[in-house]
Amino acid sequence: MGIESFPEIENFQKLPREVIIKGAGTQFREGEGAELRGIVINNVGHSIKNVRAHLVIFDKNRVPLLGVSAPTEPDRLPQGGIANFYFQLKDQKQEIKDYFLHANWSFDETS
């Protein structure tokens, strides 16, 4: 499901039954490196916890250059909850263009 589908989505019933992760924007500043922000949406039908965003950056030949992860804020999400994540990569010498995002999580049995 591409980001272009989001303006057409009117409610969570139209979203796939999964944890959805989307990169919202990248930025590069000389001396500060590159950054990537995004969101995670819980649509699995159950509360989740320990949510982490994983980022893999590829080079021009689609060979993985770097893999990092970061916790989301918040790291617990009820059904329909939205969290954000932020990566700042000071050693990155250019804007992040070709990347893959994945979310890890576990079910929250306390609720």
C-alpha cells in the first residue's frame, strides 16, 4: 500500500489489518547529517507494545548500506493508535532516498 492511498482512506476499516509504517519525510543538513521521520499505525485489531521502527538504507545498486532501529513514541498503541518515529544519522553524507521501513512489535495482553 503506497502513501498515495492515504488521502482516499476515510476510516480504519479500509486499511489492511496490519501494523502500517510510513516514512513522512527526509531531510539533509550539512554538519548534522540526514534525518527521517514517519508514523506507525496499529490496525491489527488488538493493542500492541514494544513498537520499534527499523530502517534499512540502500545504495544506488540496491545493496544495503545501513540498518538501524528506534523506538516509537509512544511504544504502546491501542487499536487505531498512531505513533511517530525519528532517525537522525549524523554519519550520512546525503539525503536518504532509497530505503525500507519495517515495524517490530508484540501483542499487549494487559489491556
